[in-house]
Amino acid sequence: MAYNGVALAESAVLLDGPSAGLTVADEAAMYEAGLPAIDGDFAGKDLLVAGQLSDTDLELFFAEADLMGQVDDGPGRIRLLEDKIIARQFFEASTRTDQSFQAAAVALGAGVIGFGPNDGTSQKKGETPQDTVMTMDQYLGRQALSGLHVIRHPERLLVYQAAELASHPVLNAGNGDGEHVTQGMLDVYTMRQKLGEIAGKTVVFYGDMLKGRTVHSTSQLLAKLGVGKMYFVAPDLLQMPEDMLAKLDGLGAKYELTDDIESVISEADVLYRTRLQLERFTDEALEAMPPMGMVTPELLRRARNDVVIMHPFPEDSRNPDFDPAVRLDERFAVWEQTRMGKIARMAILALTLGRPMSGMTQPERQRIMGV
Ligand code: NCD
């Protein structure tokens, strides 16, 4: 990619003054301190990290997602957001996040513009990602709620800078090894659908806790919803980063770090596997990495009969996380989780653009549903 970390660091300086001596996590924390809490109203707000959401915000989201599930079960496509534009900006590869945001926009009648990492934008000519985002911002209409940005970038800080620059809301679709808040929302929505309630349950995360951003967001949201206990299962080199543990401590979360899946699997209400984030490590670091092991039918024999098996996907076929037989296990909930990704993002688009179905009267809702 023509873009490089130096350009980003320089523009961060331009935006925020000198950042000498700060780690990326420190800088992210500074940006995060300035983000608005959702506080019962998603309309027009950037949604970048789990810390912006409270348990009541999540309940609001769940209620909206339930209604979007009815759209998906019923008419499939409605005109709720027909006057809105969604600008997808994927500076990094994606199947589910990008396609589910597009599917959600199409299902609600919105127009979609944007690009993926191989689409030949002028980054190849040295354009900064900030300029790319500002360009897209000019195409979203002049009203604050006429459109929004969906941005994924391999560097952690770009989404915060984009949110400062843009005049339309920014949804974080994954910022490097930081967070993936909309994945966290779809994950906890899926768990709620499968378990009925999250409070008091035990969730076992197993995989790359260090660089896997979905776990960073999902674990915070679970803590807010009163999860009973979380286990983070990984070799030491891949354990949860300090800044994420500090966030969980701040939420009073009960959790344990271990490298031994066998010792905790029997307690799991949810087993949430993640892949090794190969692309975020140097070759030397990868060589030093101990193997993590697969989820096998033997391991699952020690699990509850009703354990919910999840994974944000992709599974790396070169380095699989599941024995192929596990995909046939009736407890394998990944495709359901994938479908919930579209429904969750329908809800997030409607809430952020200020047109939630949960805010409508019953006749209005029936009219928009075409019944
Ligand atoms: C994840 C991501 O991009 O963070 N995928 C996703 O969004 N569903 C997980 C991964 O890449 O391993």
C-alpha cells in the first residue's frame, strides 16, 4: 500500500499537537476520552469503541435488532433509509463486515458508495487515508444525517482522526488491533438470542487475545451486560493487552487468563474461538509462536451439551481453528452469528441515522413493512 505509518503519524501531529513519547494505546485513550457516550441516543454520533455504550444503550440496540429481524424474516427490503447514503471505506480486507453492512444498507433501501482495499483509489498515488475519508465526506449530502461512513483501517488511530475530520458519523468497522465495536454488538446480540440472557453466564474466549480486536470489544460489552465470568485462553505471547484488561477492570469484570483450554471448557456457556492474526505479526514473532490447538470433537466432549460455539470468522484454512467435524456439530452457531451481523448492522444504521423503527408508532411501522 502507498500509505505508510509515517504519513499517519505526521497527520496525527498536525491534528493534535506533538505526540512524542506516547504509545499508540495512549493516543487511542486520549481520543477515546473525547468521544461522546451514546447515552440513549445514537443519532448522528460516531460509534468507535465499546466504551461509548452502556447496558441501556445495548438494550435499545437489542430492541431495534429484534425489529430488524422481523424485516429480514418478512419483506427483506424496505424503504426506511431510502434517502440515505452509506460510504464503505475498507482499507483492509473483509468479507462479513463489509458485505453485511452493504446487505444491511440494501435491505433498508439506502444507497451504497465506497471501496475495498484493492479498488484502486488514489492511495496508490500517495493520497493519505485522511484525504480519502474527507473526499467521501463530500459525497454524503449536506445534512448531518444524510449519510454515514463505515471505516476499517489497519492502523489503530485512523478512525479517530476520520471522526474528527468528517461532518457525518463514522462507524468503526475494525481499527487495527484495537476494537471492532459493531462485531461486539452482533456477538452479544447472538449470545442473547441463543442463551436468553447474558447475566451470570460464562464465556470462554480462545485464540489470539492480543491482536484479535473482536474479543476486545465483545468482552467489554459482556461485562456491561453482567456476564458471570470470562476466560481468556491463549499462550502468554498472545494474551489480552494491558489497556484492554484495564478497561475490563474499570468495568469490574470477573475474568481469568489461562493457556489451558482443557481446564475451563466444561464451564463454558459460550466458546468463542478466534484466529491467529498472522498479518499483524512479524515473521520472527510468528516463528516464536507456540501452536494454539484446534477445537476438536474430543475437546467438545468435555463441554456442555448446549454450549454455543462462535467465531467472528474468517477461519484461516492454512491454519484452521476447528476440526472440520466441529462445523457439523449442532452447537456450531457461526452461521447464525454471521446472519445476526446483517441484522445488527441494520439496527446500527437506523439508529445512527436517526430513524429507528423502535421510535415509530405501530401504524408507521406497518406502513414501512408494507403490511
Ligand atoms: C474479524 C476482524 O476483521 O476483526 N472478522 C470480522 O470482522 N468478522 C476477525 C479476524 O479478522 O480474524
